[in-house]
Amino acid sequence: MSTTTNEFYATSSFETQATFDATQQLEAYLANEFDPGFRNFLNDLPELNGVSYTDGGGMEVTFVTSSIVDMSCTPQTANNYCYNVRSNFGINYASESFSSEYVSLIMASGSNEYIANSFNSSSIVAAQQYTGAIPRSLSANITLTLVVGVPNQPMKESEWSACANTMGQFLRTDYSRAGAISDQLVISIRDVAFVAQMTVQGEKERRMLQLRRRNLEATSVNDADATLYYSSIIRGEYLPPPEINDFDDVVVETFVENENEFVEILQPQGDFFAGISSVSANETSAMMVDSGEKNEDGDDNNGVLIGIIVGVVVIVIMIGLFAYAKRKLWIKKKMKQQSSAKQQESHLESLKGTRTMQASKTSNNGANF
């Protein structure tokens, strides 16, 4: 796998509380604190650490160098000085896995998060703001229909977790290369969260609960096979233009066009998935019963699917809030770790200086005798 080395940049503005031009002090802060912390933060991002990607491909930020460009910005607080800053990154990445547009998207997202949360580490900086392009959030509610050659039983926690992780890997692999939507647009998949599942056994039951699929014909299954409906929420980001008006539709089309590829990477994830014969995707909100048939007890099956849809709407909100809080907690933890490391380094330097002074004093005292 070949590695590409490229440079990207982020722009931001800084304000200082000094009543004088604090260019030198700000430059020292950028070089000694801001840039090292910036590089560590970016390399710790889940999108860069390589865990989610196949074939060992990943990205590494090799350096971050920030410099003051000019003082043309307007401070938010009167009497503060305002400086425009440009941060240049050196990045190594696997060119077969990632397009330059995708790397730019990850850098923009990480830069926005770091700059918004790191300014209080220096007394000279009163405020700082990311001024580059800010990625827009995406969310899709998708239900997969998996025809599996296993008894009618739901997935265990380890299995639905493996399915969510595989969906994320599958979509990241496709969207991290330019061409997912257009020649330029790429998407970063943040996470895939399991919402609900339902299994039915055999052709008759499946026909009664058949999803209305977009541009897809219903496939027949054996009576021994089970059909599992797996609902999930997929969150991501992108940098327009062009606009993405229906992310659900984008995800559905990805599964439609690459069904065999997804089946191939899902089957090895456990015994539950080994017998999968087909997978299709649909927007969860579009789930409807195609016929008015009732089950053997005379109950209309609409209630089952409506229950899933209502449940998904509620869980979408809960998962969205949880994911946001989880990301903020991760950022806060990283900032605290960096601050703690800096304090420890300063403490060690202070101890070193104290010991040097004591040694010097002892030496002088010895000379006086």
C-alpha cells in the first residue's frame, strides 16, 4: 500500500487581553503549547487512528505549524488585539484508502473541535475561533433486511454490535474515496448505532411483513430461512457543495449497489451471519406492510412495524444526544490529559531547577570552607 504525503491547513482567529501588541507572546504560545497539543489531538481522533479501516490503512499527522498571518480581524471584545492564524499540517495517508478531499474533511472537523476547546490553556489567549469550513452533520435511519439461514431468533448483543461495526466499516471504505455522491464530495461516518430488530420465519410470514423497497423486487426465501429486520442510525459529516438533501437515500443506494461486497465482509463476523444469502436496505420511515393479511391469531401486523417506527423516532433523539455528549466528553478528556501532561512537565522542570540551585549552593558552601 503506497503512502501519500500532503499538506493541509486550517484558519483561526485569536484574541489577547494585552493592551499592547502581543505578537511575540502569541507566537511562543502557538509553538510551545497550541501546535503540539493540536497534533496529538488530531492523531487521537477515531477517524485517524486506523482502527476502523481495513488493510492497515490509516493517517498520521506528522507536524502542525501555526503562524500569525495578519491582524486584520475584528476582536469580539473591545480593546483586545485580534490575530489571524494559519495552521499547516503534514499528513501521511494511504492513497488507496483515502482521497485528499476526505483527509481535508477530517482535518476540518478535528480543527473545529480542537480550537473550540483548547483556548483556556494559556493566560494570554482571551478567545480563539476556528474560521475555516465547518462540516455539516448527517443522520440516516436505515433498516436492513437480512435473509439468514438460521432459526427464528434475534441477534445477541455481540452480534448486533458486530453488524453495526461492519456497516460502519463498509460505509467508511466507500465514502472515504471521492465519488460517493459526486467527483468531489466525500462523507465521514462517525458511528452506526443499533436501534431495534425483528425476525420472521419462512416465506408466508415474510410476505405479510414485506417492506416496500425502492426499485427492488421481493426475493423469495425458503421456509427454513429467517428474515431479520435490523434498524440502525448512521451519523456522519460532509463539506458542501454539493448539498446532501437525503442522506437516507444515499445510504440505501450504497447498499443496493454494493450488496455482495457487504455480504462478503459481514459473513465472517460470526456464526449468525455465516448463512446470509441476501441483504437489502430501506429507509426506516418508509417501512409499510404491502398486504392487509392478518396473522394466524387474526391480528394485523401493522402494529409490529408501526411500533418499530415509533420506537426508532424516540431512540433517534436519545442516541443523538448520547453521541453528542460522548464526543464532548472525549474532547474534554483529551484536553484534560494534555493540560495534566503540561503541568507535570512544568513541575518536573521546576524540580530540576530547584535541585540545580541546591547543588550550586552546596558547591559554593564547600568552596567557602
